[in-house]
Amino acid sequence: MVRALWSSASGMFAQQTNIDVISNNLANVNTASFKRSSVQFEDVMYSTEKPPGAPLADGSITASGIQIGYGVREVATTKSFDQGNLQNTGAETDVAIQGKGFFRIQMPDGSFGYTRDGGFHVNDQGQLVSSQGYRVDGTDTFDPQRSLITIGRDGSVSQIVNNDLQQLAPIQLVNIPNPQGLEQMGENLFRETAASGAPEIGLTPGQNSMGTISQGFVETSNVRVVEEMVRLIQAQRAYEVNSKSIQASDEMMGLANNIRR
């Protein structure tokens, strides 16, 4: 019965984590390029009362043993990098990746972050920057006298200055071998880890299986509210069932303690 208490408690802890992750998904339903997460669980150690295949007195072996588990634990939170919908903003510096790839962002400390959020702006120095003011790596400086910025599906960038068309450095994409291994930094940014693999930089949109660029659009969150609400109800019910298992174990312990009365 004590084992049942701890097994049920581990289930409640696990479902609390599940609810935390689902709540974060719902909180970011309107966050540009947000990718929803889910919790992966695994069973933990077992008490083996009789191992499978144990020999019997007649020389045969048991077809199955007796193993009693000690509950559950969280093993990972995984992100779904499914494509989000594209929302038309009409802004000339807003770009969305339609397909595979990330933008490379230069951080203030010289390191690099990776994002799917293409809600870019031109700062007072003419640099193409993210919403947080971090520069988009590899891009040129725009002329303050420009009248139009054009970004092609292949990432090509041009501006018109005094009726003169000028070509600038293109926006390039990055391929991450294992996006699930990226570390979340907040601010819609990821950083590479040993698990994500070395990023392939300088890739042209639309080539080598990379996605294309859509100017005037941003990618929305891929959170599906109805699906998350269903998962939330399931997690709540699982939490409730585990709490009832604790209650039942407690009542059984109470009955055992009161036998002599």
C-alpha cells in the first residue's frame, strides 16, 4: 500500500508537469512562430517478485513473471515543428518561412540564435533586426533614402533609392539537423546544442529542400486550441484518478491499522 501511495504520487507529479506544458502552449497561442510542446513519460524501476522465465519444479519455465512498478516520470519535452499558418501583415520587412529552415540571429554577446519568427524591422542604423533589436545575420544595411524594399521567395533583397534598383545581400536560411535538440532561450529564439547538431548556414531558400520566403507575412503559432483543451482535460482526469488511488490506499491502511479495535 505504501508502494501504491508513491506510485500514485509520481503520477500526480507527472500530470502536473503535463498541465504546466499545456498551459504554456495555450498562453502562447498568439505568439509568432511558437512551436507547441508535449511531455514524454516513461515507467520507472520495478520490484521483481518472480522474474519472467524462472524455472519451475517440473523443469518448465514461467511464461511471465511478477513485476510491480514504482510509477512514472517525465523523460523529455518535445516540440512540434509543424508549419504554422501564414498571416498577412503587409509590412515589407516581415518575412515567413514556408517549409524547412531557420533565420540566424546575431546576439549581443557575439553568439547566434535561431528563430522562425520573421517579424523583422529596420532600426535607426538601417540594419534588419528582430523584434528584440538583434541583427539578422548576413544582411546588408538599408539606405535611409530608400522608397521600397523587395524580398523574393529565394531570399533575394533589393531596395529602390532615387529610382535606382539596388541589390543587397540575400536573406539566407539555416538547417538544423535535429531541431528537437535545440535549447529554448525565450524571445522566440533557440540555441544550438550538442544534441541539435552543427547548423548548416548560408542556405538559399527554395534549394536543397529548404523552405521559401514569403514577404509581408509572419508565421503564426502552431498551437491548436481545441487539441490542447482535450489534452488538458485528459491530464486533469489522470491527476484526479491518481489522487483517488492515494485516497484508496490511505483507506486500506486505515482499515489494516484498525483491525485489532
